Amino acid sequence: MNSNALRAQMILKGVKAKDLCNEIGISKSAFARKMSGSSDFTRKEIQLIIGYLNIDDPMPIFFDDKVS
């Protein structure tokens, strides 16, 4: 997960975290945990984010090249 890339998309689209949280149905604290990498976005949440932000290429945002 590249949280900086997601933040950049949010800024480009003028979307605040609280609005995105409302759209995908999670709390701001859950969103913060997911953005920090403490927990992961679900497949459904990723789909909702992609649709809401109209992201053309979600791969660099949601899937890192690194494998641990």
C-alpha cells in the first residue's frame, strides 16, 4: 500500500479523509490505521475507493512491488 499515492489522489480530486471514510463506510481511526499500514483495506473498500476517486491505475497505490 502506497499511502502517499492515495493521499495524492485525494488531494488531486479535492476529497477529504472524512468524506472518503463516509463513502467506504469506515471510521477515521480505521482509515488512519489502514493508511499507516497497521491494517489492510478490504477488497470491497479498495473497489469503493477506486470508484469514488475515479482512479485509472490502482496498482501502484494498492499493491507494492515489495514482497516480505
